[in-house]
Amino acid sequence: MNILVKAIVLSFSTALVAAPAMAAPQDHYSQSHQIQNHHTAPVQQHQHAVHKKAVNPSHDWRVGQKVPTQYYGQSYKVDHKKFKKLSKPGKNQQWIKVNGDYVLTNVMSHKIIKIIGG
């Protein structure tokens, strides 16, 4: 019985050690395959790249539209006193700056009131 238990433990431990080793050649193949094709087909490697489009509020946003939630943070808020072209915001209004453009928003509804290009 003791020999049987040792044989089972040994076979399981061998399987656990062998599993990563069996996966390694596939990883090595894909890495070497990518390195080989790096010079011959650079366009193929960039097919799956995600390109995040930069937001241009004066072009992409409209008055009455809601400002996306990612622009609600303090880092986007602007003090109108520091910029001559910005009017004093009214009650529940706040200027934000996104990619060089200034956007006057309603802080309650987050709708755009005015957009001034930077």
C-alpha cells in the first residue's frame, strides 16, 4: 500500500512539473515566430493595437450634450478668473478644460452650456 501511495504522489508531482515545461515550447515558438516576422511584416503586429481617439470638445461635443463622466474630476476644473476669455459661471455652473478647449457645464445635470476653443 505504501508503494502505491508513493507511486501516485510521484506521478502527480511529475505531471505538475511537466505541465509548464510542455507549454514552454509553444511560447518559445510564438516568440521566435514574432521576432522572425518583425522585419518582414511589421503591419501585422499593429493590427490589434487599440487607438484611443483624442477628444476635441469644440469639434466632438455640442451644447446641450452631457459631458462624459471621466471629465467630472477636480483636475479638469478651471478658475475663470485666470483666463480673460472665460465669463463668470452662474449658479451650478463650472468651467472645465479638456485638450485646450474650455467647456462651461451645469454641475447638476453635467450638460454643456458653452464651448470655447483654446
